[in-house]
Amino acid sequence: MIQRRKPETANTRSRATWRIIVMTLVVFVLLYIATYDPNTIGYWRSAEGQKAYEEAYTEAMAALPPPSQTYNIPTTYGTVRVYEWSNQQNRSKTPVVFLPGRSSGVPMWEANLGAIAATRPVYAMDALGDAGMSQQTAVLKDGADQAAWVNQVLTALSLKSVHLIGHSFGGWAAANYASRYEDRVATLTLIEPVLTFAPLNGDVIIKSIPMSLRFLPRAWREGFLQDVGGGTETNLDDPMGYMIAYGFEYYAAKLPAPEQISNQQLQSWNMPVFVAMAGKSVFHDSAKAVVTANENVKHVQTKLWLDATHSLPMEVAPELNKEIITFMDANEPR
């Protein structure tokens, strides 16, 4: 005989609700204890880890065209590593500035930089507070600080107007910079930018937790990187792949949580904007992001690669490079 369940009373529901709340608080407390770090400036967790990263970085950089200049530029927040690619033939063109994604650094632009540097001067930098050759010395408190160090670098390089390009969190950094220093941005190219046209997917936040918990197996952390790349396994024979993996593993980034770029900020942009999104991105709803961009940005060109993942700059490099070059040429300052 099937027994009927007693109907839930208000007290029963209340107890269930409190159990969920208590369990959630316990999880957050445990995560806080596991990830607590009193340091406020980014640092390498070990000399061995830094050495492994720098060796992979050097190998990955070898795949790029040799830079014409290398700079270590002092700012209020630390020293920024910048590379320049230029020649007499293209020096008169408005330069490009690349901002990388998390734990990627300049080598991430391997598939894009050569084609674009053939048409105009290019500057690419390693982000402060993240893995790379830049060295953070002061706290980055908020988005204003993250834009300020970029602006100080451009001032030191005497770059009055640039074509600004960013990918992933570098896309957010580019959008954040353009919202604060619009007069310096000739055009803005955002490739799979996070927290710009759409919020982060909830599941990607959960899946990224192992990246912060050093006691968990490395395979779990590599699993997150594979999700970002659309399920492709990390290629340990590829210097770029293990450079990024070492960056996540051995560098304790100390960056403020990026705030969602507001619609009001998007509506304030007056520069031409090119938005490149990937249909299979795990970070956000890219189709909705394209709609938001089209509805809020005055001078915008959008393109959605339906079968691409968040690794868009690498996956569709020839087509993307052509789109970016055409976009910049069409909007070159007179």
C-alpha cells in the first residue's frame, strides 16, 4: 500500500530553507578558508613555478615575429612589459594595442599578431597583476586603477590614439579603458569579452572554483581550461598550452573583480566598435551579447561565429584577422 506523504507545514519548509542557507554558508566559509590569502599584490607561488612559466613563455614568444623593441615601462602600479612591432613602411598608421586574456600574456596573440603587424605598428603588453613579465608593486583596487596603468603605458609610449584590441578578460579591460579614456581610442575591437555585453554563466563560475583551490588535483583545474577551449585537451607539447596552465597553477593573481560594463557605458561610446563572439562560448550567452551590443553601441559591427569557442582568436584566426584589418582600415583616423 502506498503511503501518502504528510503535507509540508510552514515549519517544515522553514527548516528546509534554513538547512540550505546553513549549508551554503558552510561552503562559502570553507572556500574562504581554503582560498584566503592576505597578500594584496600578485606573486609567484614558488621560484620553480616561475621558472617553468618563464621557460614556456620564452618558447611561446619564439613563435611570434621578433619584436622591433622591448620595453619595461614604470607605472604607479608596477612595471609593464611591452613589445613593439613596427617598420618604416607602416609607421605612419595608427597603432594597434593588444590586451591579453587571463594568464595568457603577449604570446596568446601568436595567430593574430603577425598578420596585423604587417599592416600597421603593433604594441602588446602583459597585464599587471597577472602571469607574465610585468611586475605589480601596488594594489589594483578597482576598474579605475586597471584603466589607469594602461593609460600610463600609452602616455610613456607617446601613443595619442590607438586601435585597442582585447580578448576575454582583456576584452573587458579594453572596454573598461574605453569607458574612461575614450579620446585615446580610435577603434575598439572586443573578442569574446567577458562581463561586457552579457553576464557570466553561473556554471562557469562553479567550474572555475578548482582553479583557486590548490589542494585539488591538477586534472580538475585542467578540466576547466578544456571547457574554455570547447573540450579540447591541453596540449602539453604546445608551449602556449602549458604556459597558460603554469600561469594558473603558479601565479597568484591579485586583481579586483571586474564589474559588468553597464548599458549606460556602452551607450556612451562614440568610437567605432567591432564585436566578435563565439556561439559555443562557455562564459556567456553570445547570441544575447550580440543583441545587447547592437542595441546599445552607436557605431558597432558584430559577428557571431556559431561553431567557435571562447578560444576564438586561435580557432578562426585567418578570417578574424581579415575582419579586424578591414575594420581598422575603414575607420582609420584622418
